[in-house]
Amino acid sequence: MRQTILTGDRPTGPLHLGHYAGSLAARVELQRSHATYILIADLQALTDHADRPEEIRRNVIEVALDYLAVGIDPGVSTIVVQSGVPELAELTGYFLNLVTVARLERNPTVKEEIRHKGFGGEIPAGFLVYPVSQAADITAFKAHLVPVGADQIPMIEQTVEIVRRFNRLYGAILVEPEAVVPRIARLPGIDGRSKMSKSLGNAIYLSDLPDVITDKVMRMYTDPRHARVEDPGQVEGNVVFTYLEAFDPDRAGLEKLKERYRAGGVGDVPLKHHLVDVLHDLLAPIRTRRQDLARHPEQILRILKDGTERGRAVAQATVTEARRSMHLDYETAPWDRQAS
Ligand code: TRP
């Protein structure tokens, strides 16, 4: 039997290179050999953007454009809008009984996000429990594999715990998922900070124009001790090399370049120009496809509608099964039960 993949993104803005390296490239590669579901997680986006629903709705379309532009094929992959599948909220409700508040507060990714988002002590309850709703996303589709960046590994761990607890209490109907983590598990932002993100303003977007990309690469952080061209340079922790590691298709050429940089004699400007070329080669066809697709919004909407309907049918089947195993099935509701 073909294995199932589920993964997703919050529609809080256009997707960037961090998404590409972390998960999009793997999805494109795996979509023909796996049953692939890709979730545009608008409900999850509301957990920290409750005041901006129109923005999230607009971004659903932007994210769909990014998916199609990078090569997600709607003929083989199913793109699902989370809010179109209310069964996910239902499953989240059942799962909430299977985790403790203390466990939620220990999730390292959520902890880091809480620090960065400046909730100032006013953490939305929905935000704290979003890993539980993510567990519902993954299990509703009975996913075996979840391609994600390193920051999402705690979510998969929490999902596995919930699945085990559910299966033990109610019967083994849910699938334990596994994370698929890429070669470059965490792409830093152009400032060298841990993660590329919209809120830190350090991202290169898939839809950035060539001049913008060049400008961002030229501002990138390299090795501060590599002041003169002749100085030996450090490759590890050098953001330009991390990006080349992620995106340069010429692996042998990259190994040679690293050696020369370490020995001294390669300047940061030509090094950055090389990265600019690599990124232009990667992003130019994506940008062109995106512009073509954006001219036919009605096609995008049809793809989302079809995908959401197909995805909903899968989630409905799982929830029906879950309810039955929890003695909540409609067919045997207390008021329907024959006196026996
Ligand atoms: N939390 C993910 C992110 O921040 C998005 C997401 C929502 C997701 N549901 C998912 C990822 C299910 C993998 C599986 O981008």
C-alpha cells in the first residue's frame, strides 16, 4: 500500500526559502510515490492572528500559488484548506483530553514562539494548544510521513504521544506518524538568526524579484574574521555557505569552493554573486509560473475546492471511526438504542 504524506503551512504570508528547503522540495519529490495531502492551515494561523481574518483569507490564495509554482501537482497531490474540514476541530476536541497543560507548556517550539511573538503574558489558549490541532491534521489523514523543518519535530513527537494514548484507550485506529527532515533542517535567516521568518524580517520569499534577492544576499552575514580576501574563511556557521549547501546543485563544485574559501583567497563578494546566481536559477522558473498562475484565480479556487472536498471525505471517515471507538457513534446514540 502507498504511504500517506500530510504536511502544511500557516497562511500568514507568502512562502520563503525556509519553507522550500524545509519541506516544499521534499513534497514535490515525494508526491508521485505517496498519497500526498497538503494543508493550508488557516485555523492554525488564527491562533495568533485572530484579529486579521481577511489577511489570512488572502494569504490562502498566495500560499496555493506558491505550492503550484514550486511544482506541487494538483493532479497527484491534494491541497486542502483547513477551515473547510470542520472534522479537524472535532478531532482536536477529543485529543485535548489526552494531553496535559504541563505537557503543552513544555513544547520547545511553542515556547520559542511565545518568546518571539511578544504576547506579553496574554497567550491565546488556542495558540498553546495548536500542537493538538496539528495532531488532528496529521492523524485525520492517517499520515505515515510528515515532511517538515526541524522546528516542527516537537509537533510530531506530541502527535505520536497522542496517537499512542488514543489507541490504548479506545482501540488502535490511528497511525503513528514519522517526521521527514531535510538535509538542511533549519535554514537561517539572512541575518544569521536561527530561523527564517516573516516576523523577524529576515526572509527571502519565493516571489521576491531578482533585484530584491540580490540585495538580500549582499546583506548576508558571512564570517566576521574574513576581513581580507587572503584571510582564511570559516565555512561552518557562514550563512552564505549554508544556503549554498541547501540550494547549489553542483555538489562537487561546492566542495571545491569550500576548500578554497577555507584556505583564503576567495572574497565574500564573488562568493555572494555565486549564491545570487544559484538562487536566480532556482527561483526564476518558480516566479514565472507563479505569475502565469496568478492570472487565472478561478482555476486556483477550483483546485482548492476540489482538494478540500476530497480531503474532507478522508477526515470524515477517520472521525466516524474515532467516534465509534469512543462510544460516541451516531448510529448507537443513547436515545436510539433498543432496550436490550
Ligand atoms: N505548524 C506548521 C507551520 O508552522 C503548519 C502546519 C499545520 C502543519 N498543520 C500541519 C505542518 C500538519 C505539518 C503537519 O508551518
